[in-house]
Amino acid sequence: MSEPRITRVAGAIAEAEPLGDAALYELVEVGKKRLLGEVIRIDGDVATIQVFEETSGVGLEEPVRRTGSSLTTRLGPGLLGAILDGIGRPLEGLADRSGNFIAPGATLPTLDPEARWSFVPSIESGATLSSGDVLGTVEERPGLIHRVMVPPGMAGRVADIQQGTFTVSDTIATLDDGSPLRLSHPWPIRERRPMGRRLPGDRPFITGQRVFDLLFPVVEGGSVAVPGGFGTGKTVIEQSLAKYAKADVMVYIGCGERGNEMAEVLHDFGRLTDPVTGRSIMDRTILIVNTSNMPVAARDASVYLGMTIAEYYRDMGYHVAILADSLSRWAEALREIAARLQEMPGEEGYPTYLANRMSRLYERAGRVESEGSAPRTGAVTFITAVSPPGGDFAEPVTQASLRVVGALWALDARLAHQRQFPAVDWDSSYSLYVDGSADWFASEGGADWAKLRTETIRLLQRDRELREIAGLVGVDALEDDDRLVLEGARIAREFLIGQNAFHPHDAFSTVAKTYHLARLLWAFMQTGSEALSSGVGFEKLDLAAVRVAFGAVKTAPPDALDERIAETEQTIADMGAT
Ligand SMILES: Nc1ncnc2c1ncn2[C@@H]1O[C@H](COP(=O)(O)OP(=O)(O)O)[C@@H](O)[C@H]1O
Ligand SMILES: [Mg+2]
């Protein structure tokens, strides 16, 4: 058979023939520049290839080389702290002098081939191992032990295992049949990694955002869609979670959004330290960058790359969070490719398989028991921004997400306009993880956590009804009790669920702080109501002092929090005494 050659190039798509014997999703090198691409359709002798890089300058008749494998990433120590492009190439290594991140055709390995890691075996020669078993450990970053596992599908008796300092491709152990084991192994990113079994979520993913932790919690292993129109705060939420939320490993995927936002992430994340450990947050972070100016086919891959890396750390027994901004840009990449292929379009031009692809992606989140004879429990939590055009949620990407996610954090342009941030619409948002996280919050937050949650929601609902009435008759016509509800809801919006992402002590709320603010709000409502029924008029309540006190709790530095809470308790107790 003659060598395959390019017969057509148009944007991210190329055709080559004869290439009918390639496998679907086989990785190929396209043209003299050896651009990486993936076979996405085979029709007789002709293969259609989506190319992960700029195709300008690629000519007809140039050769196409098969690689024999699908788009694969190497998983091993050195991923933490990495900044990768959509197909797993380290960006720092690729940035050229003109500031463009990538030189075409460069095939830099994901893992530094030169880095040496100190490996300590945890088993001995003669041990019989199966897929997923731990061979030993490497301290990948301070505080994170990287468990070196038998790659999926491999098993056998260990003939030899060594302690020492190795690169990711050195052989550290050999099985009886001669198969080598290394610190790293390849994995095709579009395939989900095997697991032992799925487990229900039983503990919350602490987001540090009160509106989520208190009202719309997510469990470790849960999935959440965050739809919102332009400027409603999706990116700020995703970034706040990546910076402050509690997970062993964070995978942040900047997918098809503006490059300057990603530049900010790179800058911020390099300087931030984890308040608990004092270490750089990059010690637990992997950044995947595929901004709007980068090739669209790689945007498709970037999400699978992030998911694969997350599953890998999950298999070690860690809790990993993936934050993607935004899944809509990923779906748009699918639409663009499908249009180029002249596939039959579905709703709004998206391919008919969109919903199916999306649910398969979301299904890779979860809390699971790993493979292996001593299984570990790990979780992948998936929280993704969705950018519906015009903020209209009745569009395919939002709708497909809603069918599969366990929680919806719906952002509302009106709230964002009022600068009520996070602009989470408490009427349409929901969480199916309330029950799954209730025990944890009751023991770690406070025994009355569930009651405080219900009361806060009730207060906000009551507020909405009253405001409709007040809009008709005026606030002055309302009963004192109702005016107390309006005031309580105002405190709830401003000091309990409102959080300023740019204030050093407000950007993240500990579970204790969230609990106390909710409890103080409840105390305010109780005390206020008692004062009113004992005959104190609403006008006589010292609400200004209460508001100042709540504001002081909200922005209190950690070491002053207890004091501010005590002061607020006192202010509430005194508010009716005139
Ligand atoms: N929690 C927050 N605290 C303060 N300002 C916020 C917060 N969330 C959003 N904002 C403001 O809203 C702007 C738009 O948010 P952004 O996340 O970029 O929106 P989106 O990604 O939905 O387009 C931000 O630049 C910021 O000024
Ligand atoms: Mg954004």
C-alpha cells in the first residue's frame, strides 16, 4: 500500500488517503511539520483527521504517519504543578518568544523525562500483584505521596523490584513474564479508567462558598453545572474553588475562554499559598490551558485530558476536583468539527451525539473504590461552567447538563447586576446531595445545620413573596413581623450568602464561619420576633448596629472571628433594649 498523503485541508480538518486501515481515534502525524491529529472518520480509503494544531502552511500531498495508538497521555509523578495544553504538552516549555504558547508539531512529553524521583517500594520480590495494586511510593510534592500502581490490565508475580532514584521511564520492577513496570504508564484519554466499584457520596466537597456549602452542597464525587450568562460570575466561582476549596488535587481546565483570564490564573496560582498547609497551591494543582485563540480540536481533547489525570489521582485514593470553564466552549468545538464534516446537525447546530457525549463525560465523576487487592477510596468531583448564549438556559448544553448533574448552581444576571455575588439564584438552583452530606455537616458543622439550612431557604422564599406584596402596597403597609423578615433576608443576602471573592478574609469561608453566620441570622430572627411580640416596635430595633456586627463577622480575619461572633451575639441580644 502506498504511503498516506493529505488530499484536503480545511481549518482543523484534514483528509488523507489511503488510510482506510487506520483505527477510529488513532493518533496520526500530519504533514511535514508532523502536526498531531486524530482520525475521526473513515470512509473507504479516506480518513478524516481533526488536527490539534494550526494547519496553515500544511500542503496537499504531504505525508501522514500513523502512530498505532490513540491520543494518550503519560501518567506519573510530575503532573502536579504542571501547566499543559489541551493535548498534554507542557506550556512553559512551548512558549516561544512572540508569546505564542506552542510551536507547531512540537511533541514535548507531558512528564519531564529527565526528572528523577526517589522511589520506595512497598512490596517485595515474589509478591503477586494485580491491576491497581500499589508497588511503592514517590513523594511527588511536599504533602502528596504519589502511589505507583500496577497499570490497568497488568498482573503477575514480581520477579524483581528496586529502591532508588528513577526517571519516569526507568524500569523499577519486572514481572515474571518479563514485563517492565515504571513510575509512569500511558493511558488513552478518551477512555475512562477502570475502577473496583462505585460508592455513594458521603461527605461534602467543602467549597468555602457559603451559598453552596449551606444551601446547595456538593459531595465528593458529585457533579455540578454552573450555567450563567456573560458576566454572572462563572469564572470567579471556578477560580475561587480552584484556589480555596478542599481537595487533595485540583485540575483546572481553561477551555475556550479568553487568554487574558488564563494569564491571570497562571499569575495568581503561582503566588497563592494554601492557608492550611502554607504551601503553594500549585503543589496540588494541574492547569490545562486551551484558550479561545488555540486550536479548536485540542479543546475537545483538553476536557478528556483533565478527566484522565483526575481519575489517575482518584485511583491513588485521593479526592480530586475538576473545574472546567467552560463546557459550552467544548461543545462548540464539537459543533464546529461536526459542521466541517457536514454531519447532520441536531438542535442549534450541535451534533446529534452531544447529549450522549456529555453524559459519558459527567459519568466519569464519582466516588469509587479502586481496582486492586487492597482497594483505595477516591473521588472525582466535576464542577463545570456552562455559558448559554444570552443567558437562556433552554439551550442544548445547559439542558444536557441538567439531565445528568446532581446539583445546579444557576447564576442570575439580575443578581450579578445588583452585585449580589456569587449571583446564585436560590429559587432555581438545587442540590441532590443535601441528604448525602447531612451527617457530615451535623457532626462537623453543627447539630442544627439542617435546620439552619431549611430556615435560611424559608426566609429567602418568604422575602420574595413579601417583596412582591411590598411592591404593591409599600413597605410601610407591612406588619412589623414581615418587615423583620425583609431585614433578615437582607442580612442573609449581604452577609451570609454574599461573598466578595476579592476580600482576603471573605473569599473563603470555613465550615465553622458558615455555621456561625447562619446561626447568628437565626438568632437575629428569633430575638427580633420576641422583641416585637413583647411590644417593642420594629422602628425601635437597632438594626444598624446588627448590620455592622454581621459585616464584621463576614470579613473577620481568622484570629478575630470568635471575638466578632461573640460581639454580634451581644448586639443581637441588645437590639430591642432601648
Ligand atoms: N464573588 C464575587 N465577588 C466580587 N465580584 C465578583 C464575584 N463574582 C463575580 N464578580 C464580578 O463579576 C465580574 C464578572 O465575573 P466573571 O466570573 O468573569 O463572569 P463570567 O465568567 O460569568 O462571564 C468579575 O470580574 C467581578 O467583577
Ligand atoms: Mg468567564
